[in-house]
Amino acid sequence: MSWLPGISIRRCGVTWTRSLASTRAWRSFRRWAEVAATIPYGRFADPNEVAQVAIFLASQRAEYVVGQTFMSTVATC
């Protein structure tokens, strides 16, 4: 079912991402390491990793994906 024919809703839920802004926000390396330790991979996401998810969701390969959010969270497993 589509409320707007030809429009699919897909979303990328982004977690902590390594960037200039996040580096400034987490000036204390110790605190940065504490937060990174709560992430299952033990590190902040790389902007390219987030971009790859966004590119996939915008591509024809995600044509059958509708009404979904691809989450990358900071929760521990």
C-alpha cells in the first residue's frame, strides 16, 4: 500500500559518527573511549560507512524496502 504512488520511505538512523564536530564535542580522549566502549564494534562509525547505507537506501537495489529504518545504535549487545 502506498499513500503517495512512486514514493517509498526509507531512513538511516545514525549513531555516533567520527567527524570534526564529534571530535570537538568529545575533547577528552578518555570520555571518547568510554562512549566507544558502549558501541558493539567498540568504535564510532566512519562517515563513509553511514554514506554507504544511505547510498543503498537511495538505490534501485532497495526498491523492495519500504517503511524501514536501518539503525546503527550505540547500545551494547
